[in-house]
Amino acid sequence: MAEALVDVLWFIDGSEDEQMDQDDAVKVMEGVGHVVSRLPSDQRQELIELVGEMAAAENNLARREFLEAFPEGFGVIDDVS
């Protein structure tokens, strides 16, 4: 499920104006950030670890950078112990 979520967000993040309305893209990404930030600490930690594994295995440099920035960019690291 996490991989599918990241794939959708990667698509939205890389979409041009002709592919997706940018206001809608921002709304979706902010909505995901809000939901993810409300996950319990153990689930956020699990997501951080999974995304880290995905980043380590990623060959596409731009996608790897997106994955590495994901925890901070989507509020996953807030209050994680």
C-alpha cells in the first residue's frame, strides 16, 4: 500500500500543468501529508523504514531524491521517536 501511495505522489509531483491542475495536485499532496502526520508513531516509523528501503533500491536519481525527501516533505518525521 505504501508503495502505491508513493507512486501516486511521485506521479502528481512530476505532473505538468497539462496533465493535472496544479491546485488539485497541491490539495492532494497536502491531504496525504495531513493523514500521514496523524498516523501513530509506530506506523510512521514503519513507513519511514519502508521508504528508506525503497530509496536505497531506487536506480532513478530523481525518484531516489523524492523518496529520500518523502518523510520530511509529507510530515512523517514529526514527533517520531
